[in-house]
Amino acid sequence: MRCISYCAGKSPRRKPPVNKEGNRAPAGSGGIRGGRDDIQSRRTVAMSTRAVKAIAVALIGFAAAGAAFAKGSEDSSGKAAAKAPVVVKFFNGKAETVEWMEALIARYNAENPGIRVEQEFQKDASNVIKLKFASGDYPDLTTVYGQDYVDHGLYLDLSGEARWWDRINPAIREMCTDIRSGKQYRIATNMTMAGLFYNKALFAELGLKEAKTWDEFAANLRAIRKAKPDVAPLFMGGKDAWMLGHFVEFMAHGVIKQKYGTLASRKAFLENDQTKLDFGAAGGSMESFARRMIQLRDEGLVNADIVTATYGDQIAAFASGKAAMISQGMWALGGILEANPAMKDIGFAAYPPVIDGMKPVILSAEDSGYCVVSKGKHPEEAKAFLDYLFKAGNQLAYSEFLKSPSAFRDVSPDWGIVKAEVQKAVKEAVNIGFTTEGPAGFSGDDAGRLVQGLFAGQFAKPGDFAVEYKANWDRAWKAPK
């Protein structure tokens, strides 16, 4: 621009040639210095004319560009080009739903050109989201929920979203309620159960019954190992740490939840009340759990590659008959039947108690929960996507895909061949929920990594594991918030 300004307004101009009488000479007369000056003069004038024309064209171009910018860009038909869509970032930690959700998102984006939902999945979602929050990389929507995040205002209060809650089973709303504030910062679309899937045909062949005690459970596994040496009595995909974290949550934390009930145990986890949690105590929930896991390892009652096997390996092993029993929730049933559509003889049992004298437990809890992040850029667009996801037709398809009961009262899915088995287990066992009140700095994945160490032989005694678990839990509670 400096060149244009200089050439257009500040270029020195030659005076016309002058004759001997001092009069201005006409162009081409030669003037004082004759023809060379005349030629030079004409060249200069021509160059100036060309420069002016070029500058004028450039200025017209800039003016047109400015007008177009002011008016808004237009396509070749003269219509204003569409704005770039709002990008809603969805952070999903639910492995089994990723592909289904990707298909739904594609439909939503096609139907709503002003919004583009982008899904990000991480296996270690509970730890990855800590890094995201710490770095200011906030998603708009997430499946990851933690009490610390609620306490620090990182989720929007969804209590007033009547269009959703009016359709939801009140029991699910209660499960989604924050115990401190009485508000709901997440909404769950499904009910889920977790326990032990087992091969009913194999159990019938060997004359085995569902275990009510730990000794009965171990005896069943020994009988399978003896009769079917090529079949893993119990198969766990421990490389995916969350699976072993669930063992802690359902078996070890299950002791506390059974002993004190739902409300009192939630308060104990919320306040880190070690008089109830007894994590480091001799004979307590965590030491008893560790002793049982070491027994499974040392007696060869669990797959030898438990630390390196994955969730996919576990599903494949059970679907192909290479595993007699697996610990999973209803979310895994769709994958099992996809791997082996002909598999029909699937049983479902509660977890045996790790402390003698207690009852079997089963997870019966909310599932598929969603939180709108308060520091996300587009909370209203995130809610608009949830409106779409929560449509009855979409929830019917989702629930039947997951083989899981819906939380919506206007959705009645056929949730699978184990429905009767699950209903029986829920009726007979102690029902427990997820541990949602623990410290965000010690997630289920972190607990699972300690169990990986337990199976890898890193703890000499059960008590060593219990002490280390308590130290990690307490350290997370004391960490700066």
C-alpha cells in the first residue's frame, strides 16, 4: 500500500520542455535539449499513465473486496454463502457406543447444517478429561462424570430441563441427583446391570449352579478348569484398566454399599469417612478383595494374560466358548451377540461376596449419562443435540443396540435374551450403584491399574495392596482442588 500511495500521489512530474523564447514547447518540438528530452518526456508520461491505470484497477479491486466483505461473501449465483457451522465437541468415554453414536451424529449433522457435532473417544476418558479441564480444552458435552467436577461448577445444572425429566423414570432421576446440592448435573438415558455372564450350556453340562458364596464361586471355577482345560474359567480384559476398576467398585466397594446402604455409603465416599470405608484395615473390604484376587491368580482360575488381554479379547473369548464366565454389564451384550448371533444360552449371575457372611451383589444403576460442560463454548447447541438423541425413536434404537432397559417411560425396548436372567438376579441379590462420589484424582482407571499390579505380582500380601489403595485414595482427596 505504501508503494501505491507513493506512485499515485507523490511521484515527481517533469515540466514540459521550453523553447528559446521561454515559451512552453509543444510536445515533439525538441525544446531546449532537442529530441532526447522529448522522447524521455513522452516515455515518462506514458509510464505515469500506465501506472495510474494500474493503480486505479488495484484500488477498484480493493474497493470491491471491501464491499464484498461488508456485504457478506457470495457464491456464483449471487446468494450469500452459508456461515461455518457451530462445532459442538462431544467427549465420549463409552467404548461400546462409539460407532452407534457416530452414525447418529452423521444423521444429525446432515439434518442440522448450522451445527456440527464432533465426537472424541478416549479409552482412559476419566484421566484424559482431567487434562482437558486443566488445560482449558473444554468439550461442550461429555459422558464423564465426577463429584469434584460438580463441586467446582464444571457442569451445568440440568434440573430445570423438564422436557427431559418429565419422560424419565423417577428412580433414575434420583440416581442422577447430586447428594450435596440436590440438583441434577447429568441425565442418564438407561438403566444398566452388571454381574457375571456365564455359559449356561457349559454349566448345565458340568452340573454347576450359580454361586451364592465365594467358596461356591471358586469351586465352580475349579470344576471348569478341570473339565475344560482349554476354556478360561473366568476371563478378564485387564489391559483396559476400567474393567479391573469395576472389580474394585462392585466387589470391594460393594461390601461398603451393602453394609451401610445407598445413602450412608454415598456420604461416606463423599466425605472420605474411613470409619466406614475401612480401605486400609486388616480384614477390611480392600484387603479381603485383594486376597480373593490373589487366589484366582495363584490357582489359575482366571486367564493367564489378564494384564494384557483387552475388552475385545474378552468379548471374543466368551462368544466363541473360550471363556466360561466374564464380568461385564448389559452394555457388553450387544457385542457378544454381534460376535456370535447364534449364542443363546447366556446366564447372568451376581458377584459373590468377598467377605464370608455377606450376600451377593449386582450393579443396578443409571447408565449412559450426559453432562453439559459449563465452560464449553456452545451449551445451547449441545442441548439441541441431546434433544435429538433423546427422541423416542432414537432411544428405542439405542436401548436395543445396548440390550439395556431405557430410562424413558415412553420407550419400551426389547433388551435381549437375558432379560429374565437379569430380572431374577436383580430380585435375589443386593442392588448397588456406581461410586460417583470419589475423588476425581483417583478414577476407576487408576484403581484398575493397581489391580493390574496385583495380578502382576507387585504386592507381596493382600494388606500391601490395601495400604497402597488407601494411600492413593487419600492422596487424591488431599490434592489441591
